[in-house]
Amino acid sequence: MEGCEDRISALKAEESSLLEAVVKERLVKRQQAEKGLTGTCWIGGSFGSVPDGAVRAGRDKDGGALFVGRAYFETDILPAKIVPNHGAAYVSFDGQEHQVMHYEVLCGGEAMWQVASDGQVPTNAFPVGSTRDGERLYVGRVFHDGTITPGKVNS
């Protein structure tokens, strides 16, 4: 009898966990719809590849397109600059740019870039990552060295 009660408790906990995950997923989808981001998704990529419908973020010095991505790096999920002409993506971590070969590409939407400064993040900004401490991270763009370049924005 004791084994059955333990199993029932375990099943209830599992059911609760699954229900919580479904609720979170629906909440994210509702928030995306409110921000006009329906139809966007993350698609895995590697070695500079980007699928059709990838969100463009700028141009590199060589004229090649730059795309919005995110990648897992040092326990964080960081915004990434995908550079197909370099066969890689890049993330900013600990004050330096790091090359990554595996990442996700934001697809299926069109970015509406807004002006911001001094670490201010527009209220309708779309979070693309987070730190291990739970800080939300966003992608922004700057004019740097003759190019429009995407990068990480901390709130």
C-alpha cells in the first residue's frame, strides 16, 4: 500500500509539473501575440547557416548580411550575431566577443527596431536570452566601425 501511495504522489507531482509547463508555454505565446510576434520561432543552425525567413539585423563590413540568433554559452543563453560569411555566430560574454558554431536563428518575423540608450529597454522588447541569474537579455543594434551590428542588451 505504501508503494502505491508513493507512486500516486509521484504521478501527481509529474502531472503538476507538466501542467505548469503547458501554462508557461501558453503565456509566452500570448505575450508574443500581444507584441506582434506571432509566427516567430527559433530554428537550430550551425557553422553560419541560416534558414529562409531568418530575421536580418544588419550588414558586415564585407557587405554580408547579419542575422539575429541566440546561443548557449557559459551557462547563459545569449543573443548572437550570426555571420554566414564567417561560417559562425558570435556572442558577447565577460567583455569579449566569442565565436560559437551552434546556435538558434530567429525566424518568421520582421524586427521593428526602436531607439534606446543608457541600458533602457523598450517595454515591448522581445527577450532573446537570459543569464543563469535570471536576468533577461535582448538583442539591439549599433552603428560600429562602418556597419550596423547586432549585439547583447542588458536591462
